[in-house]
Amino acid sequence: MENNRNAKVMGGLVLVGFAALAYFVFKSDKKLDGVALKKYKASFIGRKNDAIGKTYKISTIVEGNDENEAKLNLYNRYDLITNLKLKKSK
């Protein structure tokens, strides 16, 4: 494993390359120990992670155990987030 620069060990799992890491992150952020995550409505100025150029106003739904985790989960999809407003969704 020392020779493979792309391999990472996380919690006893060996993840090789971006695809395995992305799958791990996607699977791990849906529920935490069987507890449903809270939904928050987020509105902010930003852009998608893969976009180049101008930022724009975005409104979306994000999940998290609390507001701080919901903020962090926004960065999985968006970049350059400013003027963030989070409101608990019903």
C-alpha cells in the first residue's frame, strides 16, 4: 500500500481513487446511525462546484443533523457560498 499514492485508509476501509471516495461520501451522508437527518431550506449566492465564472442566487434543500452540518453539506455541491440563510424545512 505504501507504493500506491492514490490509496487512502479511512475507518478501516481502503479507498482507491476518486470514484471510491465519492461513493463513500455519498453513502455516508444520508443517515447517521439510522436517525433521519433534518431538512433545511438554504438560500445564498454561489455557484456549482464544477462551474467556472459568475456566481448567482441559489435556493435549495440541504440535509444535516444541525445547521452547521447542513452548511458543510452545501459545500459538497456548491462553491463560493456567501449571504447564506438557512431555515428549517417543514
